[in-house]
Amino acid sequence: MQQPLAERLRPHTLDDMVGQPHLLDEGRALRRIVQSGTLPNLIFYGPSGVGKTTFANIIAKQTDRTLVRLNGTTAATADIKAAVAQTNTLMAPNGVLLYLDEIQYFTKKQQQSLLECIESGAVTLIASTTENPYFYVYGAILSRSTVFEFKSLTAEQIVPAVQRAFDFLRDEQDDDFTVEDGVHEHIARACGGDVRKAINAAELCFLSRADGQITLELARELSQKSAMRYDREGDEHYDILSAYQKSMRGSDPDAALHYLARLLEAGDLPSAMRRLMVTACEDVGLAWPQIIPIVKAAVDAAQMIGLPEAMIPLANAVVLVATAPKSNTAYAGIGAAIADLRAGNSGPIPRQLQNKHFDGADADDPGQHYKYAHDYADRWVKQQYLPDVLRDRVYYTPGDNKHEQATKAYWERIKHDKR
């Protein structure tokens, strides 16, 4: 059975790798570590298809160590013990380099089983993960390892890998096919920063070629939607949601529509709607409070008609939120009130605000003494509403937008007249 092209084309030296200049350029720390020959335990963090496994293979070759590859989704504790058993044998005279892919799928107990062999130095661990290691990797392993982040590659960085893939296929298959202008660049852009995906797309184009030519139209057809990198349980999911919300908050409708498109292309309609409602309430808020029912109507329409047409009301609402005036005064106010409560600042509710009930015999001034605002001119009367310990606390400060300033001026006039 023939290996996938991405495996057959895997680089064998650091200079053959594409991307990751912050790690692999001359003088960078990780490159110097490999060249030193003394290898610490390492954790590689980053999306799939950016060179983590390839780099582990190169390290094993350059340090002349036996590479044992395990995957966190399928490996068991027995597999770790088997890897350790190879140390100091003819199979691994210079030691074992254990490459554990997707370590986040290992349970805490399985990760703890790695500690003994790491501590003794019998095995050098390189673990990789697509998730934040500080959330998913056992603390004791983190403290004994150095974390390096691998980043998604740019299209410009991937173009040479696509070219090399076509050249390799041309030589391997002894087929002098032609590649239309723009194919390399399109595949590089469409792969979402994933070199493996780009190389596999190149192989698919080769297998689907007609009349000895790979056309741009064919590349577009075969790479449709391949730029989407999305995992609803992973970091990428929350990064897109964060960018989506921050773009609306930052009043950039173009960026907001871009991230909305990512969510909709991934079929994540619920997240797109929820964050849209949150942003309307949190970031537009009292600067234009009427926006909340408008956005709610758009969300209801999207939910009713479903994808793909749901993109229309959502796009309208996203642009509306992004271009609306902004105020987070109510959000800041409730946050400050909650912070006081969690700090233990509350106190008894003032007597005049309590539900009506009888006073005890020891009450100095029996009666509730509540002043009903509607009985007074302008529907306002001076009265204490906060508990005594918080009576002078200010949670809400009006924003400088037209709506809140008009409200502020109205109440300042009313309250000033009642002093």
C-alpha cells in the first residue's frame, strides 16, 4: 500500500522544512537546541499540518536516537512501558526519543506514567498537541518540559511545498504534466495554513488531471472549503468567536463579516447568533438600546429559516452592531456590583425597601416609611436604596453617547430641583 504523498515527501533536514522561521531560522533557540545534541523534553503546540511531527523525525535523525511514535488517541500505558524497555538495548543504543502526538487525549494517570521515565532520563519526550498545553498537559510534565508554539503557515510559505509536491510526482510517476499558472498559489491559499492538506490537494489534482494538464479550475474544484480549519471543542473555535466579537466591538464591519462567514461555513449557526446577541447587549448597550430587539428579531429570523439563507439577517445585524455607537456602561456597572457581592459587601436591605411586614417590639421607629415615587412630582423622591455599607457606591456612570447624555441631563435637572 502506497503512503500518502505528504508522508513520502516529508522533509529530512531542517533546511527542507517550510515555515516556522521563529523556531527554525539560524540562531533561533529551538534550532540551537537540536544542533547542540543535548535534547531536553519538549512540547510542541500548534494546529495540525504545520511541521510538528516532521520536526520530531528530524530531531531523532540528527541526534541519532531511536524514534518511537505514539498517538494519544490510541496508545495505552503498556505502549509507554514498551518504549522504555528499548532503552539501553541494541535496538536503541543512544536512547529513545518518544514522540507522543495528541498528548491532550492522555488521561492524567497516563500522563503521570510518563514521569518516571522522564525523571530517570531513560526516555526523552517530545509531546505535541493542538490544544493549549497549559490547560491539557499534566503540570508535572509541563514543569519538566519546554513548550514551543508552531504557527499556521502563510500561503507564501506553503507555495514552495506545493511546487515540490508537483515536481516529486513528475519524477516519481515519470509524467511530464503541466500546471497552469496560479494553481500553486491557489492551493497554498486554500489549505488554511496546513502543509499536509496542501500536499494532499496537489496529489488529488495530479490524480484528477486531464490531457496532461492541471488547471486552475480543477484546483478550485478540489480545494473547495479546504481552507476551513475549525474544531468546535478546540482553540480555533474560541479564537474565531473572540475575533468575531472583538471586530464588532471595534466597529470593523468588514472583519466582523469575515469571522461571521467562517462560523457559517463551518455550520456553527448557534455560536454566531449567541455572540451577536451578547455583543449587542454588552458593547452597544445604552448607546442605542433599541438595537437589542432589532438584533433579536434578526436572530429569530435566522433560526427560523436556517442555513444558508440565515446568513442574510445575520449579516444585516452584524453590520448594524459593528457600525452602531458603543457603550458598555451597564455591563461595567453590573460587573462592579457583582464584584462587591463576592467581596462580601452587601448588608441588610434598607427597611423602607423591604416587603411589608410587622416590626419587632424593639424597633425604634416602627413602620416601613417607604416613599412611593409616583406620588411625587416628576415621579422621583430622594430616598436611600442601597444598603448602609454601600450607600455612596456608584456602579453606573453614563457614557458620552447621545442617548445616555440626554438621560443624564434629564435626571440631573429633576434631582437638582428636588434638593
